[in-house]
Amino acid sequence: MLAELLPAQIFALLLIFVRMGTALMLMPGFGESYISSRVRLLLALMVSLVIHPAVAPSLPALPASPMALILLIFGEAFIGLFLGSLARILMSALSIGGMMIATVTGLANALTSDPTAAQQGSIAGSFLSTLALLIILVLDLHHLLLRGVIDSYQLFVPGQPLLTGDLSQMITRVVAKAFLLGFQIASPFIAIGLIFNLGLGLLARLMPQMQVFFIAIPLQILIGLAVLMIALPAIMGWFISGFQDVMLPFVGPL
């Protein structure tokens, strides 16, 4: 009965669209909140149509029962969410590092809208996230994300049992990687902030009558901006390198 209601070609396109659509819903550059949902759905449908001839032979046959079809669609959606979440979690490293930078430089109370995280965040985190998204698009790393989803059909075969244990471990490692990247991004500011605060402490002890905080706050912001200007190329290069290290294992050989 399902074979009459759902032809084989439409069924294959539906499975591809489920995995691709759920992945694009979270991927950086494609799944941003300021992009229209209609545009995202249309893009997912177009990509699904393009890759359909290459992916269709690896898809399972149409299940005999509606419950088996629902389970199959749920599995494809879960894999798409997993792949999209990896890239989104890595992008959160910039928000983490930006908040550390803002705390050290005295800008933690100045919050602004972060378009990539769809919430309020620090000025430094919003700037780094927007710049990283621009670099990802300029370097065509969004093609790497799309290839990761397409090549995932060799790693996560549709219809096979989900490796929930391995997927959970991978998510845990990526979350740890994101926190590590955030700390490494903010490490120059933490080191300089520690030295600066030690100097202020000595100055306050040597000259108690001096208003240390009145002098320190503008100087702290100025030093933070100077360090950001100097270290920005290294920060972005280190993040892009970590981003590629996580996503490349999902991309097959050319």
C-alpha cells in the first residue's frame, strides 16, 4: 500500500531531504535565524535534488509498514541534527572565548545581539562569531559542511541502527574541543590581564592615595583592543584550523 501512495523516487528524495534539511537548519551560514525559513527549505530541496542520483543507490527500499517508515525518517533527521550540531557547537567556541575576552578587558557588561547565536552576547564574541562566519564563507568551508553531509551516507547508512554510544562520545569530544578552543582564543588576553592586574595591585600598595580603578578601566579597555588588533589573525587561523580538524573526518576522499 505504501508503494502505491509513495513512489520510490519520491521516497528517496524525501529521505535525502530529511537529512539535508535538518543539517542545514543548524549549520553556520545556512541555519542562521535571520535567514528566511523558506529560503533554507528551498536550498535544502535544491541540494537534495542535485545529490539524489548519487545517493539514491545507497538508500533502502520503501518499508512495508508506516511505523517502519516513521522510524526511518526519524533516524535520518537524527543524523542530520547530529551533523549540523557539530558545526554549531564549534561556533559557540567563539562566544565562549569572546566572553572571556570581555571579562578580562572590562567589556563584560556591554552586551549586544549576537546574530550567529541568536541571543545577547559580549561585543567581542559577536565580533569574532560574525568574522568567523565571513571567513568560512570566503574560504568555501561551507562546501566542506555540505560534503560532510553528502559523504555521511557512507558512514551512516540509512536504515541501519544508530550508533548512539559513538554519537554521544563524539558530541562530548566536540563540546570539550569548543571549550578548549574558547580558552585558547582568550589565552593572550588572560595572560596580559593577569600581568596588568598584578601591576595594578602593586601600584595600589605603593600609592594608596591614587585612584587605581579610575586609571585602570580606560587603560584596560585600550590594552584589550590593542591585543585584539594584534592577535586577531592568529585567533581566526587557530579557530579555522580547529574547525577543519573536526569536520574533515566526515568528508570522504575526492
